[in-house]
Amino acid sequence: MDKFLVDLIQKPEIPLTIMDCVTNILIDNFKQMMKHANGLVDMAYTYDDVAIQNGLIMSKKIWRRHIFPLHQKLNSEIKKYDVKILYHPCGAVYDLIDPIIDEMRIDMLNPLKPCAAKMDMQDIKHTFGGRAAFHGGIDIQQTMPFGITTNVEHKVRERCQILGTGADMFAQLPTIPRRTLR
């Protein structure tokens, strides 16, 4: 990965050729799938880890110049089939959410990592909530693996209240059954 990112700056023709080939394969595979799916596909999952816990793995300028056009190319083909797009950029992607939603035409963003830099769920919902849906929002580094059941349940309900389309739809969430270990 290090070499790939350095090459993206120093000699971009190699990684760009590789990424373009992969994009074309993804497009061809998607078209073949849709040809045989008989209208049963309503969402495509795309991904490209462009961030880590504390920020982007490359500058926004490099992302926009090299990565972004390939996603636009892929997503343009997906949207020809009236299919929603769930996109996984990973990590602290707050600074890219606008172009991800508006220019890449993403319908749902995954994951929302609350422990990543600038990924405040309230702010994300307030700023971008009318333009995309959000998947995730529960801390999978601390809360999920190490939290007690009541903590996890509380966080899930809290995130549903924040990221959901309205508090009323979550009023009837079932209580999670408790299991005791022996």
C-alpha cells in the first residue's frame, strides 16, 4: 500500500492503469449481474478505504484527481439501472462527505465510525442527513467488542435516535433479550 500511494504521486500512470482496469472489471461484472438478475438488485455495495482513524490516507487534492473520477465512472454505470449505492470509504472521511454524496451520487454511507476524527454523529446527521442515509455509527473498536449488553443497547438506541429519519420510528424497538453466562 505504501508503494502504491507513493507511486500515485511520483509515477501515477502505473497505479492509475491498475485502478482503471479494476474499475472496468467491476463495471463489466455489474452489467453481467444486472443482465441476469431480472430486476432483483436494488443496492450495490462499493468501497475504497480512503481514510484511517485520524484522517485521509492521501490529500483531498490527490483523492479528487485520481480516485474520485474512477468512482464517478463506476457509479454512473450503476445508476443507469436505478440501483442505490452503499459506499464504504472507511475512517475519518468527514471532509469528503459532500463530494461523496453529491458528486459520486452515493445513497448510503458506511461505516460511520464515531471514534474516528471529526465523525460526530449529530453533526453528520444535521449537515448531511437530508441527502444520504447512514449505516453504522456504533463504535466497533470499544463499545461492541468490550461493552456490556446494556451499554451496547444504549448506544444502538442513541444512534437510531440521531441517525434515523425521526425519533418516532424507533419508539417501538424491541428490548434485546439478556443472556447470562454460566
